Amino acid sequence: MALDSMQEIFERAEAEAIPFWRVVLETDMEERQVTEAQSWEKMRQTWEAMLESAVSYRAEQRSRSGLVGGNGARMRAYAASGKAYSGDYVQEVIATALSVGECNACMRKIVAAPTAGACGVLPAVLVPLYQAGKATEEEILKALYTASGIGAVISFRACIAGAAGGCQAEIGSASAMAAGALASLRGGDCKQIGHAAAMALKNLMGLVCDPVAGLVEVPCVKRNVVGAVNAVSCADMALAGIESRIPVDEVIDCMGEVGTRMPMELRETALGGLAATPTGKAIKERMEQEN
């Protein structure tokens, strides 16, 4: 079985009376011709790398451009002041998304989930739960299988690259993966996982890819925060019984179509959007002169 349809995953899960994540694991075993233990170990290694990208964050690090660095620590300091509107979990989601996105900009090891530009979304929603003892490693790994299945379907039916479909394909896909993972982690069934992913992707539909100076820094890092917080809200909505009126496969197909219709300037070329603002152009000129 190829992971080319959420509906097919739902149907197999129902027919075999197994959870969503189990369908993805068994598909991985079939496609890569590995044992369950080997598949599980590969996912565990992925989780360890993802966790390391969050815990190894250093506030003093800056990207070579000087545009990115330190905001993860600033967010945690603000949260510690007791002035934040959001609760403890969401505060840490925001800080982790910033931290991992900054690690990527500073050329540290991250997990592309599904891309480097969107690497902060999944760890942002999962690492705080793990660190707070609210999810075991086994539960996290199952959630990552769920996320992987959603990402695989999006990759097959639409795209996950900003150059092909804009930032909706990167942060949007990551947000859908994270929303589904969170729904799965709290015992959500296939329908709830699908609704969570669909709502997350819908909320970021049409998001352009416009990296200033062509770097995966501005506005990319902060968009990881948006993707992560969006995932949390959509998972909660789905678990509350709120449904997406448009089925998840149709949402994914729609995202793909929107991406193909998006002007080239808004698909990772750094020729439009924020990259084409006066400040964006000035940053690019300064960097060209420095190099």
C-alpha cells in the first residue's frame, strides 16, 4: 500500500481494526522491506535528532546574516515574567518553534519535517509534552508515524516544497502533520486526525514563500510559530468534535492546485512578497556588499 490517500489509510485502519499510526508503520515495513523493530528504531533515531535540535539551542548563536538568533531565549524570558497571554504549554510551543528554526538558520542539525524551513513545527508541539512528562517516548513515536503518514500523502497528492507550492506547502504541511500527530497522541480516531490535518492546512492555504535575501530566516523562522500554534488549536478543535466541512484529501488537492497557480515570484524565488519590500531589498543589497 502506498500512502497516497488519507481515505485509504482510514479504510485500512477500519478494516484491520488498527490505529492510523500502525497503518503507516506497516506501510514503511512493506515499502522499505524492514522489520518492525528496524522501522521503530529508525523513527526513534529521528525523534532523538528532533529532540536534540530543541535542547541544544544556544541563545547566543546567530546566523551568518545576523538576521536570526536569540528569540527563543527572549520568548522564554518573557514567559517567565508571567505576562504572557498564553498558557505554559503554548508558551513553550512558541519558544521551541523559534529555537529550532534558529538552529536551522545557524546551520545546526535539525530534522526536515517535512522540510528544513518548517523544521520547528513538529518539535514545537511534541518536545514540550515529552519534557513535561505528559507523553512517553513510545507515544511520541506513534505520533510521529501519524505525522509521517500525513506528510507522505501531502507529498504525493500536492507538494511539500516552497519552490513548488509556496510556504503553504512547507509550514502548512508541517502544521497539518503536527495537528494530526497531536490528535493521535490524545487518542483521536482516524476521522479526528483527518479533521485536525484538514483544518490546519486550510488555515494556511495560500501562504506564500518569500524569503528575504533568499535565506530560510525571515520570515521563515517566525512562521514556524504560526504553524505550531495553528496545529495546537486545530487538534483541540478536532478532539472537541469540530469537523472540517471539506474532506482532508480534497483540502490537500486544493492546496496543490493553489500552489501551481501561485506566481513564480511567490514561490521561494525571493522576488516577491516580503523579499521585495524596501527593507527586504536593502537587506539583500547589504549582504551582497558584505560578500
